[in-house]
Amino acid sequence: MQPNSPLPDDAAVLKAMVSAQQAEIEHLKLIIAKLRRAQFGRRSERLDETLAQLELSLEELEVVRAERQARTPSSDESVPESKRSGREPLPEHLPRETREHAPAQCTCPDCGGALKKLGEDVSEVLEYVPEHFKVIRHVRPKFACGGCDTIVQAPAVSRPIARGRAGAALLAHVLTAKYCDHQPLYRQSAIYARARVELERSTLADWVGQCSALVRPLVDAIRRYVLASAKLHGDDTPVPVLAPGEGKTRTGRLWTYVRDNRPAAEQAPPAVWFAYSPNRRGEHPQAHLKKYRGILQADAFAGYEALYAEGHIQEAACWAHVRRKFFDLAKAQASPLATEALKRIGALYEIEAGIRGQPPDQRQAVREKLAAPLLDEFKLWLAATLGQLSKRSALAEAIRYALTRWPALTRYVGDGRIEMDNNAAERALRAVAIGRKNYLFAGSDAGGERAAAIYSLIGTAKLNDMDPEAYLRHVLERIADHPVNRIDELLPWNVELEPRIENRAAA
């Protein structure tokens, strides 16, 4: 109906119009609430508002504590470290520098007599020594044979980048700062300039590109390892990509595939593989998983449907996506029905918390005994509730989302290898989401592919509780001369990192 057209006289038609407008208003309110929460609200999906209002942040508590200590004179320095309550000792692996503070005079201030040592009080302060640059000079003396004039010299030292001036440690630091600590290259350039080391952004970008090409065989090894798993977590996230000559950006995608079966007591190491594509067409995950056979836990992206249709891949849906829809309604509209749905989903998660880390057969047995009855009741409740709602309401949409995916949502009950949600993939993409806020866009499709390669290495190192910078340094020191047919030796779980020089000295 046009804005200025006359209203109909039929009361039933008027009621239908009012109902439709009310549904549209509620839908728009929900969108506004989501946008406000995304921009200004807490990221945590907790429903307990009372607790959230009473919580003080850790920073606020520390400020209050510091102000209180500043107002109260303390004799803290005279108390030995071991006797101060509530203090953890500083890490033992850190190097120690001892500074002895002797009295101003060596005789007694009262009688002038000689002093003898009774003991000592020791207090420790944690200090920071800024990272610094150094130049390593590789000197290769030449020797000549006195008999035949043959010249003998050691071979040239291998470098990560042929004829490059950056060492492996510097390259690892640049990559980690960009893709793990979210420092764009122009910021890194400014930071290095403060140390009077001029490294142009173009130079740093060239290093990143050459390193990503250098580690490509290792990334391929990670891909093969990830896709050999019987169960995968998959997800994707947008990445703005600069469109040259157009003065704007277009949207590329970073896809992630995670192998992490530790919650089901699998001993195989976890790993993550990232792939880049210039758009979100279904052909990309279909190409990534063309030869994959197993279980894919992912969201309801239509591009996966062709994979499921062939029968080689089983779909496992994500309860976190279902929960999020009800959570948004409970927050925006204080809906008691949405709150009831959250409580029922919460009961399912409580069962999962009790069996995390147990073998698949034990997890399946507990789920069939405890979760299956709750799911049956939940499905009946959803169907009954849906019949009482307007078809256009947001709550009806959330319920239909769950019911249409019910077989995939409940597949985890009969298979102890499957998780209840896809949070493993969402955690893998968190670094991309944070970094995206800092570097704003990738310079090109090639930049997206570079990012995918380095994210794969850093993400896999972190999943294996390994310092990503130390791991990249280890890889870059060796990979240029490492045989390709033995590339698996450089996978994180096959690497034993040496302690850093200062830590070895402390030990």
C-alpha cells in the first residue's frame, strides 16, 4: 500500500495491516538492539543482568587498590618477599640482575664501631628491557694453499630471503606483530624508526610476501593434515580488499578449517588451515573440501549444501548460532519465551561440560541418556510455541531456524566425536576479526592469500601452546634449505624450540 493511499474499510484487513506493522517494528527494534550491542555492548552472551551491573572491571579494582595504598604509608620495602601475603613469586626462568645497596657509611652511626653482616633483605622488581636491534656480521676468511694457490673459504651463510638483509628473528617478529599482535606495517615502521632503524613499509611488505611464498610448502602440509581428520570445524569471515583504481574496497573472505578433537580425547595435535577467496561463492568451500570425507561442523551457509548432497560429508550444525538468536531477543525484548529457550539450551551445555575430554563412546552414552530426552522435549516446546506466534515475528524466525536444522543440530547425540557447537572455528577467526579493525583492508587478493598462509602457521602454533614468534623464527631459520619431502618435520608438534639466549643464561 502506498503511503498516502486511503485505508480500507474492512476491519479484518486493518487488523492484518496493524499486525504486520507491529511485526516490522519489532524486527527493526531487534536489528537496532543488535547493532547497539555490537558497537557498544559486552561481547559476552550472558543473561544475568544483575551480576553484570554489579561487576567492577579488573582495572577499576586495581585503581581503587592503588589509590588506597598511595594514601596509606607502607613499610613494604622492609618486609621480605616471602612474607608478603598474596604475592606470587616472579617467574624463575627470567634472568636476574643483582644490585646491592650498602649503607652510606661502613661504621656504626651511633658509636663509630665496625659493622658485621647479619643477613640481608631481598626484594624483587619486575622490569622491562625494550627489544633492540643488532647487526650480525658474517665473516668468511679466505685461505690460499701455499703449494697450489687453491683458495679455501666457508660457504655463504643461508638466509631466509636470498640476498636479503633481514634475519629470521626480525622476519618472525614482523609477521607476528602483523598477524598475531595486529600491528599494521606502517605502525611497525614508525616503531622501528624510534630505534633509529629506517624500514619503509614497502620493504616490510616485500618481506611478508617473500616469507609467505617461502612457507607455502609448510602451509600445504598443514592443509593435508587438517583435511585428514574425520571431523572438521568450518567457518568464514569477511576481509575488505582494496580495489585498485576504484577508490573503494570490495569484500573477500578468509575461510578456516580446524582440526581439534581434544574434547573427544583424541591425542592427535590440533591444527588450523586458512584459505582466501575474493568472494563468498559456494564454489570455494566446495573446492577446498572436494576430496574430504567426514563430518563438517559449520553454520547454515548455502554453499555447503552441494557438499552434503553428495553424501561424502555429514552436516553437523551449531547450537551456538541457535542460542545467539534467542539471546538477542531476550536482551532486546525481554522475551520470556526466548529466556525459556535459553534455559533449555543451557541445560544441554551443562551436560557437555561434564563429559568434555572423555572418549567418544562415553560421550555418546551420556548424551543418549541425558541430552536426548531434553532435546525431544525442547523440539515439542518449540513446535507448540511456534503455533502461537505471528509468522513474521523474530521469535518465530529463531524457532524456524532451529527446527529446519534439527537433524544436523542433534547429530552430535549419536556421535561422540561431534561437538555441540562450532566455537573451535569461531575462536580461530577471532584473530582475523581483531586484526581487521587495525589494518582496515588487505591491499590485494595476493595480500589475502599471504594472510591466510601466515594465519595458518600462527593459529596452529597457538593451538599447540607454542610461542608463535619463536616457532616462526625456528621455521624461517631452516626452511630455505629444508628438503621439501621432509617438510612435516617443521610442523609445530615435531619441533622442539630452544630457549632464548637470555633464558639459557638465567638457567
